[in-house]
Amino acid sequence: MMSEKTIELKNISKVYPGVRALDTINFEIGRGEVHCLVGQNGCGKSTLIKIMSGVEKPEPGAEIYINGELCKHLNSHISMSKGVQVIYQDLSLFSNLTVKENIAFRDNIRKKSLFVNWKEVDKIARKALELIDVDIDINAKVGTLSIAQQQLVEIAKALTGDLSLLILDEPTASLTGKEVRSLFRVITNLKNKGISILFVSHKLNEIFEIAEKVTVMRDGKIIGDFTPSELDHDRLVYLMTGMRELYKQPKPIGNDYEVVMEARNLSKNKNYKDISFKLKKGEILGITGLLGSGRTELALTLFGMNPYDSGELIFEGKAVKWTSNREACAAGVGYVPEDRLNCGLIMNQSIEDNLTITTIKSYLSRFGLINSGERLKALNTKVKELGIKFSMPEAAVKTLSGGNSQKVVLAKWLLVNPKVLILDEPTIGIDVIAKNSIHTLIKSLAENGMSIIMISDEVQEVLQNCHRILVMSKGRIVFEFTPDQITDKELLEKFNLA
């Protein structure tokens, strides 16, 4: 008789040097259940996932049952053979291979064939993509896709085998509302087939929408198991953090504030068309819209990396057409990219190197040597201001949590003291406390006169943190409003951002 539980963990603990990551965890997921796991970064979620998937081993005395069978020596191979598949937050794709090669890769490995049946590869890829209802060119190189499209390929790849439990670790971090809807339809289909889903997300609105059961973790322990009806946003935040979440709108700016940047009918072929807006000193201007709306392409133009074809860009009263990010940076523009891992940080380099890379010339002596004392002083100033937590500045930046690594990206641009700071998805994939910390920082920067453009597909984020919001669709600005003119529900429905 098949067990009613897909996976059951008893007495799970995990100790690393100086850290008790998990403390006597008892956890289970029912067959065909959509189970959400929530908690701050560092609470133990990732460690628990690694133990379930056989990547890490728990302390002696633990018991792990998969489909009712006790797994005494669980490893990743055994876990996968029993139908446990994990999609981690950091994608595991081959950027030099095509979409179809990535999706069918695991199937080819299983068959151990000396030759590739390309018709079968095509069939596997198309079927997997159909499951999540997306249209991606299966012959395209993965490296040429946007981060959102790569995420969808990763999800499709996981659906090619016999699934018992699908673990999704921040699967929607880089997806727009429309793509999330598509993913949720897939989850519902899998659930109806008896496949269990463990869903991990920092986007709490998604938890309430998709979960049948919610497990809350804090400091390596399970605080409790709940149904969504037993929770609301504020209670869930409190259970995760022990703190009450406070929202504070940015301080208003005057109509007479000077305009720092202005776009006049900016157009770029196949990117965006007739873009016009004004950005005032100390203003936080939000830009939202679906994937393909032209948001990031516009941001890259404002940072000199995607020159416009026609129109005018006015910066501090003068027409400019930057042809490189160096020119934009020299003028006083900073840019925090959406994909911080690949575009914002040098992952194997130290925290110190990453944080001070934008200002490295200012620490050089007349002999061309780095003044380590001055550089460390600058680092410590920003570390204190932003509350960045790390063991030592020489540690690789890849050792940081999502929230702290995002703060490093912010800090390196704040050292430049830009007049305009462009933030593309500034809180993607980070927990609620780190989000609140970054939002507070953004509002503080604006109060001190910095002009900020915040790009986000989280409607609640732009409504709570921006003075004005632009909605983009198919390369055009289709609406402009202030947060008091519309609710998040109305915005989602009116502009199909859900």
C-alpha cells in the first residue's frame, strides 16, 4: 500500500562548525499536497531541502522516509531515483547548450546512449515546455535567454522525469505575474496527478495563493504548521521574524523640485517607443510591467548601455547620449541590475573587492598601489550604514546571503554617490526583513536628495515605496499614477499584471 506521505522527516538536526542549522525538525508532506516552507534567510530552509534531496546528511538519530520507505543512507542519486527533484534558487543550466539540450540532458544521461536521438530530444523539450504553457525557441542557446526565460527552462527540465516530490526553491524570483500564473497552473496539474510540491518563496502573497499547508521556520526550528486560513500577511511576518512589519510611505516631494533627468520621446527599435517622463531630485519613480514591456531595456539606455535611436535624454538640463556605462557613471548615474549574481557581483572575488570596485582608482597612491587602509575605511563606512553582515571582508562574496549580497551591490554604487540610482528588481529573492531594510535605505537616500528609479513587477513594492509609478506595456508607457490613486488589486486587474 502506498504511503499517504510522500516524505517524512523525524528528529532532523544539522550542526556546522559553530552553527546549529537545524534543531530536532519533524516535518512531512502529504501525497499530492502543495506545501509551502517560509522563513528568513538563514532560518534553515535550504539546509532542510539539501537533507531531503540527499545533498547533506543529518546528525545521527534522524529518520527519513520517502514514499513510506526508510532511507538509511540517502544521497542525491537515491533521492532522485525515488522521484525527488529540486530546482534551486541558483540555476543549474548549461548556457552554451540549447534549450532542448538542457531540458533533455537528464534523460540522455539515464539512457547512457552513445548517440543522440534529436527527434526524441525535440519531443521531450516541447512536451516539457507545453506543461508550463510557455513558448520558448528550443533551438536557442540558453545563454541568450533572459533570466526569467532561463528559470522557465529550469522548471521544464525538472518535469522530464518521474516525479514524486518537486521542491521549488524561490522559483518565481525572476518571473513576472503572467509567468507565475503559468507556473501555478502547472503546480495544480501536478498536484492532481498525486505529485507533491514543496514551494519556498519570500513573496508572501504567493504563499496564500498556492499553499494548502504552510510550515514556518525560525532559527533552525519549526515554529508551526498552518493552513492559509489561519494566517494573514502580518501574522505570517511575525511568526517568521518575531517582529511586526511597519510600512512607511516615502516623504512627499514638492512640485517645485528640480528635474534631474528627463526623457523626451525616447525610442529604440524593438525595445521601446515614445518614452517620456521626468525624474525630480529626491523622487522615487517606480516602473512596472510584464516581461517584454521594455523596462530593463529602458534602464540600460539610461545607464548608457543601450543607446536610443531617437528622442532626447536630458540630464541636469543638458541633452546627453551616452554610449557606455562609463559615461553615465561619470555623469552621476548608478545601476543595480536584476541579475546580481551574473551582472552585479564577481562571485569568486572578496566582499572587499566587490564593494570597492566602482571607486578603486580613488584608493591608488601616486605609485599606483592600493591604499588598503583607505579602502577598508570606505568599506567599513558602507557596511555600517547598510548593516551588511559577513565574517571577514576577504571572504568570497558568494558566501553571503541574498539580502547581504544585494546590499553589497547597492553599497558599491553608493560609494560613487550617484545623483540618479536605477534599481532593477532591487529585492528579488530576499526575505521580508532584508526587503524592509533595503526599502528603508532607498527612502532614506531619496530624503537626502538622491533620485531613484525603481523597477519591479511586485505591485505592492512600487505602491509602498514610490512617489509616482509608470506602467509599461509592449515598449510604451501606458499609464502614470501616484500610489493614492489606485489599489494593488485594481492595478493587477486593470493592467493584467497578475
